[in-house]
Amino acid sequence: MMNNKEIFSVFFREKPAMMLVELKNAKNEIYASSLAKHIDCTYSHVVKILQEMEKAGLVNFEKQGRLKLLTLTKTGSEIAEKIDGIRVLL
């Protein structure tokens, strides 16, 4: 029998899905480096995925000095909401 985490990763690539969920649930400002720590992923991998998500219109990068603040777009937010809902159901 598969556990919930395993079945979730059957439907979704786990790291990108969790990145969206983390961004949705973030209580304060979040950056690629903190996101990488949260989902236990390398910084470079996170940035690569984020760039794809930006192209797809799911996330925005807002430059703040040397840091880039991450925010979800309306579409990104809706998708994250649904992914989180499915994760909770599983």
C-alpha cells in the first residue's frame, strides 16, 4: 500500500508542487533560498523550476535590493490552492 506522500508524487512532481504550496502558505516574504530550505532542495534546482514557473505565468520575481522576492500570480495561486486541496484529501 502506498502512503500519502508516495501517491501524491505519482500525480505531481513533488518539489514543484510543494514550491507552489509553500508560496501559497508563506506567512511572510519568501525568497528562492528560503524556499529551497523549506522543501529540502538545492538552490539552483529551485531557481530553475521557478524560472519555468515564471514563464508559465505562475510566479513573479520582485527585485528587492539584491534579493528577489517571490510571489504567486493569480493563476499560480489558484493552482497552488487546488494542489494543496488534493494533498489534504490524500
